[in-house]
Amino acid sequence: MSNLFPTYQRKDIHFVKGNGSYLIDDQNKHYLDFLSGIAVCNLGHCHPKIVSALHNQIESLWHVSNLFTIKKQEEVAKILCKSFENGLAFFCNSGTEANEAAIKLARKYTGKSHIISFKQSFHGRTFGSMAATGQSKIHEGYGEMLNGFSYVQFNDLEELQAEITENTGAIILEVIQGEGGVIVGEEGFFEGITALCEKYELLLIVDEVQTGIGRTGTMFAYEQTPLKPDIITLAKGLGNGIPVGALIGDKKLASAFSYGSHGSTFGGNYLAMTSAYETVNIINQKEFLATVKEKGDYLKNKLTEIKEQFPIVEELRGKGLMIGIECNQNVSLLVDQLLAKGLIVGTAGPNTLRLLPPLTISHEEIDEAVYYMKEVMAQFSLNKEQVI
């Protein structure tokens, strides 16, 4: 009998080792990981440079608290702000904490409590970030949500504009709605948001928890759009598996986050910053990011073959190495069959397979994954025809 709360539907697999794009279980079975811990291990498992840096750090110092200077925070912030000019960083431990910080910062700076979010968005599971999430299933059973949030249809500029009031201080969005189905924001929609933020003096919060740190082929996904965020939030891939989150905000917001206004006991600790420093130094290079785009295109081309071959696939969505495969039925059985073959994939809603391989994935590993998908979909289609 487990002593854990049943908050997850866990697969009965016990992984004991990771190496690059593969996980190995206690039966020595190898699995090609096309989920990366849900967009976390962007450099694969146990990247040697990160392992070495963590090993050195863990032998010297782990934690002192933010009452003292941690130089690595300044170093990581400097790298992140190369992409987000005129930025200041606040470090925490997760995406939901980063979004909580963003909500607090936006409300304190603007003096306004209304924030517009989007249906099918996902921003976390603490009360503030949960309230910002536009999914009723996330809210159910917890009573009244934090006041001040409203939700409009993603990619619907007219509905968004109609929701703005005198008490609206900010808009929060994902460039690509990950948990909501890998839904990509449209160029015209983002152009309209930029204009609305300028017209009504709204802050723009871009949740880059899943799309950031190179996942879509640029350091941050918003860099491929007309969006001009005042705040971005990061986590997941930032530490390649070591828990770390961050809020990056424009310097003009500094007055709202002065001494004593926000904090985090473990935020920006030595281990988190060590891993983040190595991770962002590797990823935030033009040459590396170019390979992500190229491999993303390669994977999409291979998946197009699957779409043309198997009627179960209705649509391919995404950018870089963040891809959704929408099917015409529930995909839970497909996920289980792929896992049995040795390929780990995720879901984004009941009918969408979600692919989030390491950014270091090779073409040969992409071919291997596509081979497994074709095998499973062929068998799945055959079994379906036999039932009919």
C-alpha cells in the first residue's frame, strides 16, 4: 500500500538511470524519451557538463538563503537578460511560483486587480496561478477562486478587447498553449494584443514555462512573434531537471518589487543556479538554437508522412521541438502502446499526443521514434478495422 496521495496516475515503471535521450528501468529496458520530464530535460538526461558542475558545487555549498549574495544568480540573470533586454530577474523554484510572482508584480505595479487570461490556458496549481488558468477542471472542488481573473477565447482578438475594463492591469498568455492542446497563437492575434497593451497601458505577461529555454527554436518563444512582454515566466527547462523557476521583468517594474515585497527561501540556491547557468550557456547560442529549428522541421516532415498514412491523425501543431498530434479519438491507448514499444510520449488533452523530446535529440533518434509511431498506428488501425 502506497503512502503517497493519489494525485497522479503513475505507470508501473521504475527508472533507475538516464543517459541523453534514453531512460533505463530496473529491468534494464531502454526507453526513448520524447517527453523530457514534460519539457524539463532539454539537454537530455545527465548531461556531462551539468553533472560535473553539480558535483563540484555539491561538495562545496548548497544553501545560505537570499539574505546573502549568491553571485551565480547575477550570472544567470545576465545571460537570460541578453534575450530579454532591460530585464531584472527573480528566482524561485517552479513555474507556478514564477506565475504567482508575476501576478503579484502586475497587480502591485498597476494598482489594478483585473487580469485577462485565456480559455484552455495553464499557469499552475497554486491559488493565484490556478485562478489564472482558464480550465474549469483545474478549479473544481476548491471553492471560490482568487478574484480578478476572466477568460476569453485564445486567438479571438475581438472577444479580448471587449473584456478590457478600467480595472484591467494585465494580460497573461502562453505563446503556445501546452496543456491546452499545443495550440499555437496566431500572428495577427499577437499583433492585436501588442496594440491593445499600448492603447490601454496594460502589462503583458508571457508564460514561457514550457515554451522557453530553446524549446521552440529561440531562447523564448515570444521572440518569434510581435509580442512585447513586460514580464516573462520560466521554469521547466531552465535547470534541466534541478527545480528552478524565474520571473524576468522590465526594469520599470523594480519599484513594485522592492525590499520585503516578495521572497523565496530556496529560490536561486547554489545547486539550482549551477544547473541553470550551465543549461542556459549551452542553449542560448545561435548555432544550438538553429539545430533545434532544423530538427523540429525534420520531425514535422516525418510526422506529415504519418498523417498522410494514418487517418487517425487529424492535425499537426507546434513549433520547434514542441509538437502536438491531434487524433480523431482518445489517445490514452496509443500512449500505452508506444510505452510498451519503448517510446515515451505525453498528452495535451484527451485527443492530442504531445512530443517534447530533448533539444539534443539526434536525427537517428527521431527516425527511431517515428518508426515506433508507425508500428503502433498501423496495428491500432488494423485492430480498429477488425472490430468494425
